[in-house]
Amino acid sequence: MFDPADENVIAILREKYEDQVLLTEKHYDFLTITLKEDKIIEVIQHLRDHEGTKFQFLTTLCGIHHPEQGQIAVMYQLHNMYNNSRIRLKIYLPQEKPVAPTLTGVFAGANWMERETYDFFGVVFEGHPDLRRILNVDEMTIFPMRKEYPLEDQTREDKRDEMFGR
Amino acid sequence: MEAVGNKISVGEKPPGVEGTGFFATSLEKVVGMARKNSIWPLPFATSCCGIEFMATMGAHYDLARFGSERLSFSPRQADLLMVMGTIAKKMGPVLRQVYEQMAEPRWVLSVGACASSGGIFDTYSVLQGIDRIIPVDVYVPGCPPRPEQIIDGVMKIQQLVETESLRRRDSPEYKAMLNKYGIQ
């Protein structure tokens, strides 16, 4: 399942943060590691600075809502540009109070990505320099990508069921 | 063979009294005729309907035939606001400000399903029709409408411009309508 490069990354991670690793798996040829949320920043910094991993580029960061588990996941995708390898890290937060530490101290580019994740999922990134909505209107009161909020605009009156034969 | 000169048609003159060396009609009709054939549109194009508009302005369809070849990219000089494309809720205040900056008399043409009703984008982030924030004179349906349809919409606007009373913009009904949108 894991190729030698993956084994190497996992070994480097386990060497220092054995207690943080919850799950290692491979999805669609993509090494995915689920971690505890408390030391996530430290772990990412370690993967960035360690000679054997060199994940020095943050490709993306986003939220994922799992309503059946009552959890909101935050996914970090890192890129090692020396040997073109990628890794995906996941942490799970309770959906009632999704709070995660900010990654802006390690990757400045995380700033807008965390704002986006806050905007759509309501994840609060502690220590973020400017955590406010980025894409949606400022007056919005909901976090629209959470499953409990319907996708459709709720102010339309012309979409009555009878018009659609329902 | 028919003479070439006979194929040139001249615009109809408004009803009036004609005699040797003079023609009398009401000022309103003259102003309406002048305005109708020199509408300066402001294209507010945000997506695919804007592409259709480019075709409308091109040589094949050529909106210049209707006196509207001079686009105004300053709202202060424009007569007609052509909204073509999806308007996100975040864009709403911008569109409204553009409308407020236009001088009276002003007209609004809503081109395409998105501008008219939100179209297929029935979602939290998209304005469900621009008539929620600004008054609209003519709606052009289609997703996107063909250039012929856009021209038809412009001709409908021309009709409104031509027949509009010079005092309409001072009327209490018009002011009440603007007030409904929170524009004074």
C-alpha cells in the first residue's frame, strides 16, 4: 500500500510524534495522515524543516463537514518541491466548537485559506492576525458549507413545489 | 431595375403639422426621437451573457445600427445600464452604486436568466434577480440570449425612451418607485 517514500515520511513523523498520529492511509495514491489537533502546527513545522521531508509549500487548506460524526475536519495539503511528493494531513474538531491553532506562523499563505475555512465552515483559528469573512458578504450570519444550512437562497418566493410537480 | 436610392429608408417623422417650409410637433416627441437614437449603454458584463453582448456589438449584428455604438464606461454619462450575467450578492452594492451614479433619465436592461432571476444559480451567494436592488425596465430571457434577443431588448428600451413623457421622472409615482428600492 505505501511505497518507500511514504514509509520514509511516516517513519520521520512517528520518530518524534508517535503519540500524535491517529491513522495513516492512502487514498487515490495520496498519503493521508490523520493527527490529533493539539500539536498540528508543530508537526507541520517539523515536516517543513526536516531534511528528510522538506514539505516547504502549503498547497491548500480547507474544511470538511462530517455531520454524521458531528465533526469538522481541517485538511492541510503539503508539497515537497524537491522530489515532487505530496502529503495530506487531517485533524478533526467538534462541530459545536471548531477551534484550531493558526498555521500563519509557519506558512504566511495560510492567512487567506484560514479565512476561507472560517467563512464557509466557522472554524476559528486561534492566533490568526485577521480572521474575518473573505468571500461571502460580511452580513452573512451562517457558515454556508456546513450541511445544516440549505444550499438554496431562502428568500425566493417563486419556487413553490406545485411549479415543479411536487 | 429599382434605383439604389429607393432602398434607403428614413426614420418615420412624428405626427405633426406640416406645411411649406415648416413642421410643427411637440417638443416631447422630438426629444424622445433624439434620445431613442442616441442611447449610450453602460455594459455591466459579468459572465457569458457579456460574450453574447460582444457579438451584439460586432459587425455582424452591430448595435450601432440603433445608435448605441458609443458605450459609456462612466455611469455618469450613460443612459442605459445593461446588466449581463450573474450578479453575486457581494457584487450587489457595486451594481447599485453604479445605478445611483447614473444621471436621469436612466434605463436598465436585464440580459439573461441570471441577471433577471438568478438563473440556475439558486444558491446562498447569488442575487436572485437584479430587480431586488435596482428597478429594471426590460428583461431579456435566455441562457444566454442570442444577439438578436439582446437587440430586441434594446429596441424595447428604445420604444420606452421614445414614448416616455418628459415629466415622468418628476412624478410622485416614479419617486415612490425609487423609494421602494431605497434610492431617493
